[in-house]
Amino acid sequence: MLRTCLLLMQTEQPRTESEWENSFTLKMFLFQFVNLNSSTFYIAFFLGRFTGRPGAYLRLINRWKLEECHPSGCLIDLFMQMGIIMVLKQTWNNFMELGYPLIQNWWTRRRIRQEFGQKAQASFPQWEKDYLLQPMNAYGLFDEYLKMILQFGFTTIFVAAFPLAPLLALLNNIIEIRLDAFKFVTQWRRPLPSQAKDIGIWYGILEGIGVLSVITNAFVIAITSDFIPRLVYAYKYGPCAGLGHAGERCMMGYVNATLSVFRVMDFESRSEPRTNGSDMFGEPVRYCRYRDYREPPDSADPYSYTLQFWHVLAARLAFIIVFEHMVFTIKNLIAYLIPDLPKDLRDRMRREKYLIQEMMYEAELERLQKERNEKKKSDRAHHNEWP
């Protein structure tokens, strides 16, 4: 991945070093972001969405049936995926980040001990012992930034499906602070300091992740979860429809309303059940149920979408639009009410700028006066020398 980005940078040929760093940072982030988030986006928005229905399944190369979600819903699959990423992946990253320099330094000490002896190694001055530590990677600070930005993305983009993500990220960062301190002090050579005005393009990437997280969470709540179908049933199709309120009693019959009827004899030949199709009493099973909003097989338009499906779809789209606009409005309002710089600091900066301009003006005025006096002296001397 690193070699691919460097090859792209050689082809792009940026004008300045800052442009090169910004372009390289963006490419590396996009590579890592797509690699790490493709599975979560697939589970949240694509898994089980295009499988078709019983009797008319969509198949890959007209052979393999597409994968479906867990019977409890795709939100459970997404929750499990996020839990694995936030717990196991972060633990493994911390182990590798600390274990690799430990192993490298152990191997270096072992090689030095075999070459010079244990007593000679113990007599090395401190600067030579520090030199034998692992050099900091040329992209060491970049890797730290990239890891934090990716963690911020995992924490915010699918927080509606995994609310424990911020807590797990906080615990991981508390542990990682001490691990990084141990690594910088005892396992790495002292890095060379470099001056930076700000975090550069990372700020724009954070802004982009923030916008993407609002959109993604809106789609997760509206499409992946059952929040909208439950509301539509409670206010439109349930026992309390038309009464203007919803509660536990109003959800009676919800599961039955989300299941459609399928006639067993309409199965495709490749999808027919392997059993004899009898129930526990030995009677042949004629109908089965599946999760969808479709007309029964005996209707005028069998297996077509019902009116409830279109109501749920319209409610989902309306929720996405309202949710996004509401969140962005609150965000812009908070950004307007809470400025980036406090008022007293901004006033001090303006005063310093004014004082600097005044000093520059006085220095320029003094220089002009000095040049004028020197010119007068030279003219007077030239006049006195004239016969």
C-alpha cells in the first residue's frame, strides 16, 4: 500500500513539499479507510438487500444465492462486526506496536552480547546504549495520526449500531498513552523534532468524517434498524392507529405484520426443501412465512409490494432528510455560538497585530527621515565644494 501511494506521488509530481504531504496523506487515508470499513458498510447497507424473495431469488452467475442477514436483523451482524473491530483489532494493534520494538531490541542486545561480551556491553556509555535502540520510522508520527483518525471514524460512523464504541476507544487511548510513553522512552531513539503550524490536512479529513458519520448514522437508524417500521406500524397499522400515541400495547401484532405469506409449491426447483414438507402432525405444509412486505400468493398481483412497504420507505427517506438537516443545523449553530478563538484571545491577537504594524510604520518613518537628513548633508557638502 505504501509503495502504491509513493508510485502515485511520483506520477503526480506535486509542486511543493506541503502539497506532496497533503496528497500522500489523503491517499493513504483513503486506502486504509476503504480496506477497514468496506465490511461494515457492506453489512450495514448491502447484506441481504438484494437477495430477492422466496421463489425468485437473485443468484450470482445464476448459481449461488446471495447471503442474507441474521434472522434477528442486520443490526446484530453490524453490532458484532463493530465489537470485533473495537476490541480485538485495537488490542492486537497495541500488542504489535509494543511487541515489535521489544523483539528488535532484544535481538540487537543479544547480537551485541555475543560479539563483545556481557561485561563490555554493560560498560557502554548511555549515548551508545540509546543509539542501539530502534530508530523511529520515517512515517512514525504519520502512522500515529492515521491510527487516531481511523479510530475516530470507527467511533463515529456506526455509533448508532454500536454505542459502546466511544467508551472502548477511550479505554484504548488511556492504555495506549502509557504504551507510547514506554515505547518513546525505552524502545526508540529520541526522534528529531520538527515544527508544524497545525495538523494540516488531517483537520479536513476529520471534518469529512464528521459529515459522513451524520449521513451514515441516519441511514443506519432508518434502513438497518427496525426503528422506522415500528413507528409506522404503531401510528398507522397497529391497534393504536389514528389515536396519536404509541406504546407497548400499540405494538401488538407487529411481528405478524412484518411477515409475508409464501406458497410452498411456488418454490424454484433448485430451492425446494429437502424434507417431505410435513409439519409435526404429518400434514403437508402449504404455506410458510418470510420477512417482507408483499401481497399473498392468492391476490390479484401476487408477491408484489404492499402499501405498508411504500409507507415504510417514504418514512425512512423522510427521517433521513429531517435527521441530517437537524443535526447539521445544530452543528452550525453551536459552531456559531462557540467561536474557535475566545474573545479575549482574539482581542490580544488584534492588539499584537496593531502594535507590530505601528512598530513597522515607525521604523519605516525613521528610516525615511534618516535618508532625508543624509541627503541634505550630502547636498550641503556638495554645494560648499562648488567654486
